[in-house]
Amino acid sequence: MTLLDVSFKGAPDGSVPPMFRARVPASSANLGPGFDALGLALDLQLEVTVEPATADSFHYRGRGSVPNTPGNLIHRGFRAVYEQLGITPPTVALSAFNPIPLARGLGSSSAALVAGAALGDVLTGNKLGRHGVFALTAALEGHPDNVGPCVFGGFTVAAVDERGTYLEAALELPAGWRFLFGVPAFELATPEARAALPAAYPRQDLVMTASRAALWVAAVALDRPELLRAAALDVMHQPYRAHLVPGFEAALADLREAGAHAGFLSGAGPTVGAVTSDEALPACRAALERFVGERGEVLELGTASGYSVEPC
């Protein structure tokens, strides 16, 4: 769709925009060895609307509890667009409906940042564009593996060049792959999970990580899910975070026994993701149900496109 060049009341032309709605997918990052690089977009959509207001406000509905105050990640992403363009941000009312579990490794914080930035971009005339929204939110987040899927959809690979510029490439995921996510009842904050990682790694671990992450990309591009059993193996972060996720290693073993193509910690956890075939899906679901217990849940999610913004 074509995004209109609009501005809020109080701008030089005195125009008043319509209300806009952004939809942003959940995401699963790392996927084993693709630490801070690989990600999937999932069809669980954060919805945020923006409209003019005399003072900043925020109203939240959905998973978990988020204070109804303007000091939130959606407002942060929104204001960052204006700051990058050297424009004073207007006051707005933001309303969010969020079905993405919070602090579970399914990209809720990245979706919030991208939603705010996407709305800010359309209301400033789409000056940043999709690639600019990606670069801005990756810098805000500090890593691009979740915001990449939020912005571009599908399976994304992200990296940083020698100038510190974030780059990405996106591929469509094969139609026959099935994705399950075992979501425990407890939260795990990303800073805590990152603090568990070592400051340095043996060379052999780096070699294995690079080769397996590359194999993930080949498996997607060639629709060869059998490669994922090796491609999803990780020595970079999962072994160091396992103690933060009770039952994680047993869940991976159960998934392999059930016939999953891949099992991995989704993002920083505690959610465990799996790629499976239709035939192995029931057994893999049962393995994840044992992992999450009675208070957790198992989600079967499809893939998704990147964010969209439309008037409403």
C-alpha cells in the first residue's frame, strides 16, 4: 500500500491525520547457533493504534501486565523516528493489543519497538522506509535478530558491516515446515540470560557456530529440513543458559526422539521452539507439553510477513 504523507495538528499546514494501526509479528531468534543473527517471523500479531492527543497516553490490553504510562517501548520507538529526523515528536495516544507472551523469548519487546517506529515513520511521510525502521530499531534493541523478522518477515539473517551498519536478507520459509513453541509459565529477562554467557569462546566453538548457522540458511533456501538436526545444534549460548530453563536439555532430547527436525531455545528463552513435519507434529507437541507442564502452553504458529501500517 502507499503510505500517506501526514502530519499532526500543530504542524505548519495545520492538518490532522487519521488514526493508524500497525501490526507487527512475534519472532523467534537465534534458532540454536544463529546468535544475534537468525530469526523467524511468527503469525502472532501485536496491534497498536495511534491518534493525536493533547498529552501522551498509553492503553495496554493482552498478555501479562504493562503499565499504562507513556514511558514504554512503543512510545520509545515512535519518538526515536522523530529524533533521528530532527523533529519534535507530537503528543499521541497509543493503544496496544498484545497476544505475544512477555519475557518468554518470542520477541515482544522488538515488536513493541518496531510498532512505534513504523507508526512514527508513516506519520513523518515514510522518510525512513522499511530499511530505515530496521536500522533504527536494531540500534535501539542492540541486536538485529528479532527486529529483522518483525520488519521483513519470513526467515531473516542480519549482520553488521565494518562501519557498524545493520544489514539483512530475508527468505520465505518452506511451506511444509511446522513450528511449535513450548512456552513455560515463568519469565526470563534477556539481561539475565545474557549475563550467563562467557566473555570469550574457544576457536573450535566459533567454527562450529559459523558452520551450523550457515547450514541453517542452506536448509531454508533449499527446503532441506533434514539438515536442521545438525544446523540447530549450539555451543554458543544454550549450554550456558540451560540452568535458567529447568527441563531444557531433556526437552531437546525428547524432541529429537520424537522426530523433530530441530529443537532450540527461542531467543533468550525460556520458550523452546521446534521445527517438525506433519507426521512428527503430535509427538513433538507431546514432548513440549511435558516440558511446559500444566501451567505452560504449546503454540503452533505459522510464519508471517513483516509489519504493516494502515489507516483505521
